Amino acid sequence: MTKKLYLMRHGQTQFNKLHKIQGACDSPLMQKGIDDAKKVGQYFKEHQLTFDHAYSSTQERASDTLELVTNQPYQRLKGLKEWNFGVFEGESEKLNPNPDPKIGSYGDFFVPYEGEAASEVQTRVNQTLTDIMEQASDGENVLAVSHGGAIHMFTLKWITEKLPHITNCSVIEFEYDQGIFKYQKTIEVN
């Protein structure tokens, strides 16, 4: 029997609104982020979707989002943190390089600038989500709140068709069975 993962991006932050690079650094949720997270929580209630386990990144914007979506206990995990962009943190998004179309990411661009390689982010997030799902029992639902870059690297590994656009507060549903994540749909409520 399969298990379901609901992988959610945090709500809009001040840096999102200002178009600043936000990875390992943090900025607070804006009112739109708060409102959108509450809408996701309402969507889950209306669809009678409950979670047996909940997790968030250790970054405040992710844990704040999760707390607005559900009031259930949750665990914060470093493996769900955002991509570390090194010295580019807090700078304008205009400084981001163009993603390499062959690999669908920035690759090793940030490594010389004290950041993480795309492969490191993908391995970290994939291992964390696999561990989470292996601990869940058959038929259980899991909610995990993470970040745009981290989720993008995870989806690159598992989605072979066109990747979903990962907006703030979007939720990507996967089925998980025997080490395999299978994309089901993207939930957008804003």
C-alpha cells in the first residue's frame, strides 16, 4: 500500500516580495504569506485531508507556514532547509545565473561563493524525504514544508514530465512506495 507526501513551499516572505535571494538566511512571512498559508489549511479541512506526520525545515519561514496550516505537532529537520547560496544571500535575484537547461538547475555555480552545489541539495532533500516516508506506515499522509530551490531539486529527480511551478504555498502531492516518489498533482489555492 502506498503512502502520500504533501510537499509544500513556505508562504511569501519579505525577501520574496523584494526579489532578494533567500536561501540559508531568513526573512519573515508577509501578510500575503500568512493569508495564503491559512487558505491551504482551509483547503485541507474542506477536503478532509489530515496528516499522520508533519515536518518543516528548521528555517522560521517554513515552520511559521506549517503552524498556520495545521496546529498538530511537527518535527523540524535540517535536511529540508533551503539551498545555501553563499555570498549571494540577501542580494538581488538579478544576480542569479541562468539555469543550465541541460540539467535544469544552477549546478555548481554557488560552490566557489561558499554555497551548495545543486547535487548536494538534491541528495540532502531526497534522503530526508525518503527517510521520512520510510518511517511512515502504509496508507499514512505526511506533510513537509520546505523551500522553492530545495523542492525544485527534489522534483528534478522524480518528475520526468514538465515540472510544476513552485509558487509560495503550493503543495505538490506524491505517492511513495518502496523507495519511489510518484508525482500526483499540484495544489494551488492562492
